[in-house]
Amino acid sequence: MAEERKRAGKPVSEAVAEAAKAGEQAVRERKGGKRGGRPSDVFGGEIRRRDVFPLLVLHLVAKEPTYGNRLIESIEEMTQGVISVNPNTMYPLLRAMEGEGLVEGRWELPDRRTRRYYSITAKGRREHKRLLAEVEPFLDSVIRSVTLIKDEVYGR
């Protein structure tokens, strides 16, 4: 990474600004040209506003049917606690995805409405494939930015 910067002849601050600009551009393109979110709010804001959560949900339910609290736990485990999902975010998302036909929910015990297990539908598989392509550039820009910050701060 340091070699790339030396070859490019750009100071780290310029490279960070470029990465942030790329992330902002991806957000504007997705929102039809509207400016959205602060670039410094990536973990708290853009991850939540972008399609990262739907992508994670579809990814996890494609592996096996699962329920809301388990999805929350899986995302926290996957990100080693860096991203935590509030039930007030997860359950409306699951209901919306079910309404769109991306996932199908079934009660574990229909008589008592206990856990609701979600599985991916054919439409959900198509959406998962689309999101894989759409979200990757955003995640790459986050990785680049964090790496550049780390390199600058720790002199690597």
C-alpha cells in the first residue's frame, strides 16, 4: 500500500480525500445525485443507510433459515462487535423484506407466535446477487480509507 502511494506520488491526505470522494460519489449515484450522509459517519451512518444490512440479511438467510435475534448476533460476530444492529432496525427491515418478497417468514410454533424463521426466496436470491455487485465498491472505499488512516497514524 505504501509503495502504491509512493509510485502515485500522492500525499496520504490527498489519497484519503480521493477515497472519501469516491464513497460520496457512490452514495450520490445510488440516491440519484442527492448528497447523503457525512463521509466521517461511515460506521454509524452509511453502513446503516446503504444496502449493507439487506445484503447481510440475504447472505445469512441464504445459508439457512434463521430468526431476527440470531441475525443480529451473526452480524455482531462477523464484524467482531464493530457493527451492532438494534432490534428496532432489524425487525422493520425483515418485515419490509418479507413484504417485498425477498424473504419468507414462518413462525416456529404458529399457535404461539414464537420465533419467526426467515428463508430466502427466488426474488431474494436475485436481489442478493444484485446487492453483491452494488455494495462492493462502497465497502472497498471504506477499506481503502481505513487503511490509509491506519498507515498515516502508525507510519506504515
